[in-house]
Amino acid sequence: MSGNVRPRGGFAERTVNGLLEAMERAMLAETNAAGTGWLQRLDPRVKLAGLLSLVTAVAMSHRAEVIAALFGVGIAIAIASRLPLSTLLSGVSLATVAFSSALALPAIFLTPGRTVGTAPVVGWTITAQGLTTAGYLVLRVAATTTLGFLLVFSTRWAHVLKALRAFRVPVVFVVILGMTYRYILLLLEAARDMFDARRSRTVGPLTGGERRRLVTQGAGVLLAKSLHLSGEVFLAMQARGFRGEVYLLDDFVMARTDWIALASCAGVALAAMWAGR
Amino acid sequence: MHVPDGYLSPATCAALYAGAAPFWFVALRRLERTLHTRLVPRVSLFAAFSFVVMMFNIPLPGGTTGHAVGMALAAIVLGPAGAILAISTALIIQAFFFGDGGITAIGANCFNMAIVGSLVAFVVYRVLAGRAPLDSPRRVVAAGLAGYVAINAAALVTAIEFGLQPLLFLDASGAPLYCPYPLSVAVPAMMIGHLTIAGIAELVLTGGVVAFLQRTDPALLAATAGRGVMAIAGNSAAASGGLRPLWITLGVLLVLTPLGLLAGGAAWGEWQASDFSDAASRQAIAAASLGQPPPATPPRGLERFSSTWTAPLPDYAPPFLRSAPVGYALSAMFGAGLVILAITGIAALLRVRQRAGTADDTVRL
């Protein structure tokens, strides 16, 4: 599972590559979460509450400069937490922002308002309102994606889930989320092995129908395997005394730095909401 | 289809969280009743499967590839309640962990794909598959079409959410604060992609996997095949206790209907012939139509057909009531009552037909 760029190929290669990238992302997040940066040292509940308050402030702001400032706050937190900024920006935020920019581009011409110029060659009218709305969209997506990934890249998934309990998310749902994540990794590996095995036995090009059959049969096998596995997991849980009640060990303790971080995030979020109203 | 952060206003996101919550609650209660201690591993594993299958590149006719959501497959194997929880779980993990779909938009994505998609898929599959045997080709066609219709229904709901943003949320200069495209752009833009590529990907995946399961493990299709073999999903709607939150929500919505009186002007496209000759109405129509002035005279068709039918409660204001809010609420109750009456009637008819069918089978045995 190296981070090398793999050549893009047919649908099977693309599927395998996608599965590998997902596994790599999971590994990278776990590795970064074990770091010693500012965010990594904070209580997961503080990170969840603080970053969600900043995301909410981004969503509620009516001014582009305020959203841009919150994006800057996200970048500053990433630097302070020694998170891989290049990975965060190139692999995550830029892809999302590029997609949103492509979606926002027509709005520059389609949104009615005060004309500020025309596009060269095609001669379409560019409006001030169109530029503003495209700016809102791209900035909001950049800021929220970065803030969201700060949480994931600095916190172990198990801790994110445990922190959800502080927000009164039902315990059964938290356990389902935790178990799902664990088995996603297992099924990703099973799916990758399945496609790899099939690819290694395939000589020559497949017809469209054969390729579709390959994918649907793969999905069918994976489905049957998942449900079979759920039966086995259930029996294993029963064997360990599971009777339907779920308990989590809530062992987080708030330190002074956690309170300061929480107050800072809440303060920045409230200030942004006020400035961007 | 996965709505990122920034495309929907916080108010829309909050409304869709609130809209999804009763469905999550009912689905969880129903599954707890039917699956008991098996709930956690069953939903978790299926959610993990849904997550992985969303990453499959599905080869489509014409040489392109597409991704499916797997909502119809989940609805067919687990039933609607299981599908709602499993797909929601997969979407939440996608949003938190992979940035696919926004964190503030989790409610919207779950509402569109997990709830609307799963319920539409389940209904279409049950209606089209009828009482066909588990290994019937009819079930494969029904499953494929259920997937196709479900993803398009989810896309339409998403497009409507997008299209409402520029009508409702503008900054001081008139620039849209969130998704900038009105319904006239958002709906075709979303639907073209889903009616072609995404819809066919969902059709291929759902139909293909159901055909595969028919050959290898047909028992997995029994839960939602009618006259339930496995009571996974709690298909019977007779468990009225589980529907209580929905009834309460309906009641609250009925009470809140007079809020509609706060909205100024007429809804876009719901104009009367007389509005075209009234200066103030003409101005309102132009403002709501992105500055496009309305025609000088009412369209001929509108003029001709507007008097064909006179509603018994015109403008949600019964003539015998002086209070507009009371009239509004009464109209809502009357309308909801009619819908409930019609559905109850259809359900009763279907029950009679089902009983007659069961009697036939007994005689044949």
C-alpha cells in the first residue's frame, strides 16, 4: 500500500485503485492521529464540538471574506498540528474545490445582476452577482472540507465515535458506526483480492456484458459474504455474553488546554457568525 | 448525488435533519423489534457492504463506467427499515471519513438517498415483482427498474433542494448564498446525468446482483418477497405503534400550516389569468422569473382552462370561515384526511385481493 500513483486502466483497475486509495486514506488518518501536534493532543469531544462550530459558522456566513478567514483558520490549525498540508490540500481539498469550481463556473454567466464584463471568444455576460455566488460556493466548500478533514486526520475513528456520545447520539448507532468502519476495511480488502484474482486470470479484453457480469457477480459474492459474516460476528458476540445491551468506556478527561481550545473555537465561530451575518 | 457542504443553507440542512429523524427513529425501533440482538452486526455489515459497493466502477453500455449507491439492493435484501439505517450509516462514514458529502449535509444526503431512495425502491420492487417466485426473471427486471427509479427519485429531490436555494437565500446584492442554480437549471442538470449514466449503473448493479442471488442464495431475497419468509424488515405496516412519531409529525405539520400565509405573492407558475393584467402581479411574476417579463396577455390555454374546474376550497380559504389561519389549517386537515382515506381504501382493496389469492393457493394445494 504505497502512496505511488498507479496508472489508470480499465474498470477493474480503477475499482482496485479506488479500493486501495480508500484503505490508504484510512491508514494515513490513523497514522496522523497518533502524532503529537496541537489537535492530536486535544480531547476528541473538544475537536468535534470546536470544528463543527467552525463548519456551522462557514455555512451561516453571508460574507466571502469571513468564509476565507475561516478557511485560513483551518490551514493555521493544520500547520499547528503538523498535519501533512500537501496531502490535505492536493489530495483532498483541491479535488473537492476543483469539482465545485467546475460546477460554479456557469453561475458566473447564468446569475442575473449587474454586468461587469464579457467572456472573451464566446461573449457571455459576466455579472457581479454571478462572481460573488461562485466565490461563496468555492470558498465554502474549501473551508468546510478542510475543517472536516482536520477532525478525521487528527483523531482516531474510535475516538470520534466515542465523542459522538457527548452529543447524545444513541449508543446503538455509535456501535453500528464503529463496527461498520471496522468491516469496511475487511470488505475493501476482500473486494480488492477478488478483483485482483480475477484480473490475474483474465487474458485478452472482455466484452461489455462479461465486464458487467464480473462486477455484479463480485458485488453478489461480497453481499453474501457480508451477511454470512454478520451471522458469524453475531455468534461471536453472543459467545462473549452479548445480550443486546451496549456499553462504551467513556474515559475522556477534559484538561485546561481542552477548555481553552473549546472556548477559542467557540469564540472564533461566534465572531465569524456575527461578522458574516 | 452526495451534496457537499456549502450547497444547501443551514436552514435547509436543519429541515432535512428534522425530516430524516423520524424515519431513523422508526427504522431503528422496527429493526430492534424484529432483529433483537442481531441488529448491530446485521446493519453494520450491510452498511460496510454498501460503502464498498459504492466504490465499484460499473461498466455501462457505450464504454463508460458509473457508480451505484446500492439503495435498491439494500431495500430488496434488508427491507426499507434496514436499508434506511444501512445506507445512512455508509453515508455518514463517507461524509466524516472520506469527505464524500458534507457534514452539515448528512441529513440531506440521508434523506435523499437512504430514505427517499430506499422507500421508492422498495415500493417499485414490490409492485413490479408482485407475487412472482423468487427465481423469476420478473424479479430481476423489477429490481433493476427499482434501482433506476429510486436513484432518479433521489436525484430529483436533491435537484429540488438545490433549485430552492437561489429562491430563498440571497445576500444583500441579490447574489445566491448557496447553490446558485434555480429549479429550471438544477432539475435538468441533475436529471440528465441520472437518467442516463447513474440510473443505468444502479439498474445494472441491482438487476445483476439479484440475478446472481437467485442462482446462488435465493433465501436472501425472501425477506421482501411478500408473504415474508424472514421478518427482517418488519414489512407489515400494521405495527402502528412504530408509526406514532410519523402521526405526531403529521399533526405538528398540520398545526403549522398557517405559516404558509406569511409567504408573500403567489408560488412560481401558480398564477391566475387575471394576474397578467394587474400591474403589481406582473411585477411580482417578472421578479420571480429572473427578470423575464410575463407575456402581455394571459396564455390562451390558461385562460380557457382556468374556469373549467372550481375548487371547493379556493385558495385554502373555505368561504364559510372568516379567519384565514383557521381556514388554512382546516384545508390542510381536509386534504390530509382525503389522502389518508384514499390510501386506506387502496390498502383495504389490496388486502382483500391478497386474501383471495391465498385462498386460491390453499385450494390448489
